[in-house]
Amino acid sequence: MTLIIITGSMERLENDTRDYWTIEAMGKYGGSFVKSLAEAARHADRQNLAKIKATWIEYWTEYEKMGRELEEKHEGKK
């Protein structure tokens, strides 16, 4: 039996989930540059992810919306 302990606030967990789906959308729907940003984001620590989000805010905002749609589709399959 495996025990998984989740720490952090609900807000942080929600932000992590939103970031995950945004990055998934960037990787799935983006052009080559956005896909490269998604790959960098997958490897980034919190500070570097914040830099990616702040520097390319237009991309992040655009793909965040798509990420929500991907999440809804995923949740609908359960």
C-alpha cells in the first residue's frame, strides 16, 4: 500500500492544476516556440515557471483558456 501525502494550500493545489493543464495545452496546440516553452515549463522550478508566465503572459493567458477546456474534457471521461 502506498501513502501519498499532499501538502500546501487549496489555492496552491488549484494553481498547480491550472498550470499543468495550461502547459498541456501549450504542448498540444502550440507552434514550435510555444511547445518549447511548454517543455521548459515542465522542467522549471516555481521561480522559473513564474518567469515564463510573466515574460510570455500573452501566450500563457491564451493557452490557459485552452487548458481549462482540456481539463473539462478529461474530467468528463472519468
